[in-house]
Amino acid sequence: MSKEQWKDTLNTVRAPLGKLDSRQLKSATYTTKIPNAPAGEYVVLQYETNFERAPGMIETVTPMLEKDGKWKVSGYFVKRAGQ
């Protein structure tokens, strides 16, 4: 995901939720397999997050190790906890 794609995703997904009230790391899991994604090295980061208009959410951020040795975000999702 390019820097511009990351900004667009955050604006599209997070803006309607309101300002961030709190965020706490729930889990960080290293994996080499992500459904519907190319083989590679990933870390799936999950956060328990409360937004102004959407408390009780789970944010998932998935960085992937690129060929140049840098970690770059390959996915970002927000859903209500328990879904």
C-alpha cells in the first residue's frame, strides 16, 4: 500500500468514526500466510480501539516485509468487537 493509499484508506474508513479516544494493543502475530495475499512475511496487529462515534472496535493493521527489507502496511480493517 502506497503512502497515498494509506491516507485514503484512513480518511475513508476512520473519518466517519470520529476522533480516537483510546487504543490498546490486543495481539501481534507473525505469519507467512494471509488469506488472499501473496506469500511473504507479515505481522497481524490487532488493537482494541474506542472512537468518538464507535466505541468497542477492533483495528487490524497488517504490515508486510518488502523485498527492500522495509515493513509496509498491506492491509487495514476496522470492525466492531465480537463480529
